[in-house]
Amino acid sequence: MPSVVAGRAFSSRSAALCAHAKSSSASKPEHGKLAHGTQLERQTASVHTPEAHDDVVSVRWKDGHEGRFLSFWLRDHCPCPQCHHGIPLDIRPQHTSVEHEQLHLEWPDGHQSVYHLGWLREQMAADMSQADSPTLWDANLADHLPTVPYEKVMHSEQGVQAWLENIERYGIGIVDGVPGTPEHTEQLAQRISHIRVTHYGGFWDFTADMAHGDTAYTPLALQLHTDNTYFTDPAGLQMFHMLRAAEQGGESTFLDGFHAARQLLKRHPDAYQTLSYTRTDAAARGDDGVYLRPAHPYPILNHLPQNTPGDKSARVGRLFQVRYNNDDRAPLQMTTDETRAYYLALRYWQERVRDPANVLRLSLQPGRVVCFDNWRVLHGREAFTGQRRLCGAYIGADDWRSRLRALRERAHGTTLR
């Protein structure tokens, strides 16, 4: 089914090329490359020039996909200053063509705009709903852990990209062969981006010394959870490197929150809906002078909006974030019926989270770094005895995704800027 792109929300101006036909210095636009690692570089398409009464440019790809782009939207997304202001609402291109994997438009004022077909394909709403589909997993991931060698990550951009693409796909990515020092671990984290500083500091290196009022700084067991539910913007990535394993116990546990949510939706759809709409507050005040709460309460399951043209409802789209830490949950403030429904939904959720078939168990050792998406993967730990030394860091969600996009652009060559 064709989709109509009518606004700027999906892209930036920098993704299109333009030239002015009346300029003597204008030259043929550079052949652009895709920015997202898709496989559309060699696709071709046909284009339909709109009639006088129509304001839509239709592009049909050889694989059958069709995109319908408003003429005003196309002119609005030229990056040059001439296109930023004063565009007539009834503007139509006079001539259209497809050459060298690019859509060429000529406007009534002589202006020429050029758009890479791959970029246009990425703007199609129908494709956006299916973008970046994650690979869901359970305890069996232990048989094929997504791993990249340390030397490859430290000495090549391809290694960093492979690591981040594992995290994007699975929510978790492992680097093996890391020297067992905090310095090498910090340098590894910085291959992704700068380290996010919180009330725990920047890069951390700790034992069970109660340096902070948090159960992570004790030898107690930690139930599966995500970190920073008391932040408006929880950390995106979390990295662990076990510098010294405990004498007994201390096994790390991980769970794919998206997989658990999928199971909940199939078995208890009402519970899924409750945890998607019911907002609960969180708080952290373990350290002196610290009392953290998010700007407003959030549900456990957070979705992207998915509105169709003309639809004013708040219909939910793709699940993009799990915020769950039962120990940081603040008192519930809702009616009796809402509270009863919430507790029932929470029990069903916890059944999925505690199901051994869903839980990945790893005995972390020096040399292996685990980095995981804190917006998707829950983590925990068994109780332990003896000294256990762990180092690691947080990295912002926008920062690691920015790094991956930039790596993909570089891998595909010149971007459309």
C-alpha cells in the first residue's frame, strides 16, 4: 500500500541535494549513498509527474513499493537557503525523472532538486514501522553470544560498527580479549562515545563496599531490572567488566525485555495494555544530598506513537523502551481498581521476567566486557561471597545511536549533505 510523506519528522534537510538551473556554477550532483545501512543502493524506480490538479509525486520501485511524496514536502526538504522560506503551497514540479538512482525534479522557478532513491525509501511511513526490527532471544543465546574481538574494536571503525550493530540487533554485545585493567576498559567505552556522568560518577570501578546507598554496592542478589528508572532519560548503554570474580556466586543474569513483553502480549494482552498505559513514579535517595525522580511518571512498557493521517488518537506503535526496577518504584497513586489491575499485570510481567527459560546466565571473567541496551535488556546478579571487583560505565542512548549512524554513513561513502 503506498504511503504519503507529508512532514519533516522522519528526516533532516541534509539528506537531499539540490542545484539551481540558472546558476552557471551548478554542476551535476554527486552520487549519494545511503545513510542507514539498507540494501537499496542499486534499486531503480519510475516516477510519475503530477498533473496540474495533483500535488503528489509518485515513485514506484522495481520491487513494487510505492512512495507518494507531497510536492511541497519535496521542495521543503531541499537544503539550500532558497527553499527554506516562501514556498507556495500549490507548488508542483514541472519535470521529473529518475537517473543514477536519484529522483530529479525541476520546479517552475527553474530550481532543481535531487534526492537519492534510498533516502526517499527511508522516509516512507510504511517502511518506518518495520525499521530496525530486533532479534528477540531467551536463555539459548548463551550458545551463540554476539561477540567481537577487542583488537578489532580498538583498531578499526568496522569493529566498533560490528559491536554496536550487535547491540542494536540483540540489545547486548560482547567484546572478548580485553586487558583486565580499568584503563583499558575505559578506553574501550570511549570507542563508542563519551561516558555519561551520574551521581555514581563517570567511569566506575567498585567492590561491595557500600560506597553508594545502592544494593549494587553490596553482595546481595539483584533481581532483574533496568537502571535509572528515576531519571527522565535513563542511560542508554551499560558496560560491565569483571576484573575479579567472586569466590562463590555472583553470576550475572540478563533478560531480553522486548522478548518478555512479546510473551506478555500473547498470554495476557490486558496486562500488556495496563503496563503500557499505567504510569508509575520512581525515586532514588540512597546517597546524602540525592533525591532523584523523573520529570513525570512513566509506564513500564513505552511505545512510539503511531498515528495515521487524520487520526488524533494516541495509538501506540513499536515498543522502544522498558523501564522496570521494582526496588526503585515509588508509592502508587491511583484508584483502588487501577491499583488492583496494575498489581495483577505486574505479577504476570514478573512471571515472564523470572522464567528460567528467558534468563541468560553468564559467569563473567576478566577479559570479557558485556555492553547492553539499558532501554531493552534487564540485568541482575546472584548473591556472592568474597571480593568481587567490577568496572564499567554508562553511555547515553542518543550518543551510541549517533555513533552507529555516523559509522554506517562512513561505511557507505559520501553522504548526502
